[in-house]
Amino acid sequence: MHTKAMLDLGVRQDQLTVLLVDDDLVSREVTATVLTMNGFTVHTADDGTAALASLAMGEVAPDVILMDTQMPGLSGTALIAALRGRSHARIIAVSGSKPPAEVSAAADGSLLKPLEVAALRQLLEGRSAIQESMKSALAGADVPVVSVETLAKLRQLMPESSVREIYRAIVTDLSRRSNLLEIAMAKRDASEVRRIGHAVKGGCAMAGAMQAARVGARLEAVSFDSTGNQSDNSSQLLNDLRSAAQDLERILDGELPA
């Protein structure tokens, strides 16, 4: 299965075809839009199985496959091996944090989210093998609700209605993930909490929703002690994630009214 990029800007004969595999809707659609705007032909799949089916049916013949490294179901080195059985495309591992060593070794290169087109072009041209860290903004104590720089770039790339659609999708996704996070925390499921955090960090950072991305980064570091209790102050993180969604919604109503 694949979906079209959000905006169809026409196809140049010399542009590269990309198959983007990512289970996170926000990250997938923002990345697809940015790549399309920069001259790539983009097909997307929401998991590894869908990507393999698309290749098997001949729906796409990619030059490059960008695959998230943390997806449910078929993922990681197993997905890379399966993709190589169906395509000669270069496989680039994309992650919100440094990917496992075995994944980096199996792939043809690695990039961190939020994916930058310049870094991708450098990698494809053989100059830069990996970005070493996330945006420095995530490391700071205070972050804005939305990155002014990212918002400005999105407004240059697409109509205001499309920008609003992206942030509305993030608000909806954060609400869904907050509910899943509440369940995971009640079960003391640290692995699921970290998976949710990884998805939030990657998708939100890609769209410049820095407050929510920061919460995602903190969730990704959650751990539990031997008694099943959280070994840090992460009990507040669920409220922080919901607050980030509310703050983003206020931005929608003020800065990006319908």
C-alpha cells in the first residue's frame, strides 16, 4: 500500500524516486511533502509489510528507500534484508535517535529526524554518512511550542491551509498517543512508553512542534526500577504531553486560524 505525497507538483525526468516507510502519520506526511517540494518523487508505506507488498506488485521502483528504524511488526535488520530481496535501491535508516549498530551496518546510511533534505542529498552523494545529534533546541531546558524557523519554511513550501492541516494532524495524533501512553504507564510498560516517546519526538520535531518533541525525548528515556515503579519523575510526562497538545491547539487558533 502506498499513499501520494500531500502535494502533486509534477515530476521531472531526472528526479529520484523515494519509498518512504514510516508508521508515524505526521512524520511520514511532513517528510513526503518536504521531499516532493525538493524535487523527489515520493511513495509512502505505513509499515514494512506494506512496503514489501508495494514493491512486489510493482507499484514503485525506488532509487532510495527511507525506513524508520522503530516500527511495529517487520522492522530493523529483518526489514532491510527483505527489502534487499525485492529492490536494488539504496536503503537509508531514519530515526529520532541514533539507530542500533546492527541497523546502521545493514543499511547504506543513516539520518536522524527531523530529516533535512541537504543531509539526504549529501548522503546520496557520498559526503555525509550520518547526522550525529538531534536539533540542539531539544537539548535546552526551554523550548517554544512551535519553531519559528520551521513554521516559516513550511509557509514558504505550501499554502497556509496545508500548514494548518499538518499541525491539526499533530494535535489529533498527540491526543491518541496520550491515551496510549496512559495505558502503557498504568501497565508499567517501559518499552511501550519509550516507543511512544520515540514516535512523538520524531514526528513533532519534523514539523517543528518543539514542546511536544521535547516531551517525547523525555519519554524515550523513561525507565522503571525492579519493583515496576518509574525511576525518575516521568509521572508528570503524561500531563506535559497533554499540555503540549493544548498549547499547540492554541497556536492553531491564534497564529493559524481556519
